[in-house]
Amino acid sequence: MAKIVDIAAQIHEELGEPSDMTIASISFWLQTNLGELNVLLNSDFVLGDDLEVGGLGVEEAAILKKMYECYFYGKRYKENLGATGTDNIIQITSDGSSVKKLNKNEIAKNYLAAQKDCKQDLNMMIKRYKRLVFKPVNIVGDDSLPSESISTDTRNSSVDQSGGLL
């Protein structure tokens, strides 16, 4: 079983340990979006009292981490898109009186592209998971019929093995 807090710590580290995000906030997001994981994977993962998710394996945890990564890029995109985004000054010269700023729109476009790539990767991961994990348990019915029971009559009547009509 995997603990939500451990997955949150891995995500925090993989994203470069951003100072504006805590492991607790990531953990809360993972807890509240466990239902979405269940919907995407047709599963029934349940969060225990000790914050362990029963039945969550490595593949499922990777998909949950990818879900958070897509959320992260979407959040950064929204932050940099509007007027709330801050202008980042990267160069100032005093005597020549020039200031160089990063373009917020370009930063937002980069986050949007990263989110799009992330969603494509997530969809691919989900498809592969479903293809590899879900296998038919059994096949009901008999697809093969003995040649004696196949009717050549055009009125859809059946012939039993002795040759009589049913």
C-alpha cells in the first residue's frame, strides 16, 4: 500500500521543491482527487485512516502523480496569464537606464504547452494501464457449433443433430 504523504513528497521533489507549495497541500489535493483516479481507472481505491491507499500500486501512483503534474502546470498557466502574474525583471543597467523584463504571455504559453503535453502523457498512461491490467476473466458461451446443427434453411429454422427440424 502507498501512503499519500509519500507520494506528495515525491511530487514536491520532482517539481523542484517549489517554495509556494507544501507537501501538505499536495497531499490534500491527492486525497480530494482520489475519486477522479477511480473514475479514470475504473477502480475503487479507498483512503484509510492512516492515509494509506489500499491497493494502490506503482502504476496507479504514477498516474496520480501525472494528474497532479497536469494540475500544477494548469495552475501556473492561470497565475501567469492575467494581471495577477508578476513581471520578472532579469536585467537592469544603471547608466544606460535600461530594464529587461520577461514576457508574461510567453511564460503562460510555455506552461500551457507543458500542460498539454502532460495531458497527452496522462491519457497514454491511462490507456496503457487499462490495456495491461484489465483482462477478461472468462468468455461465456460456445462460439463453435458442430456442423450438424448449422441450418441451410433460409427460414431460420434449426436442425438438430439427428437431422430433424426444431
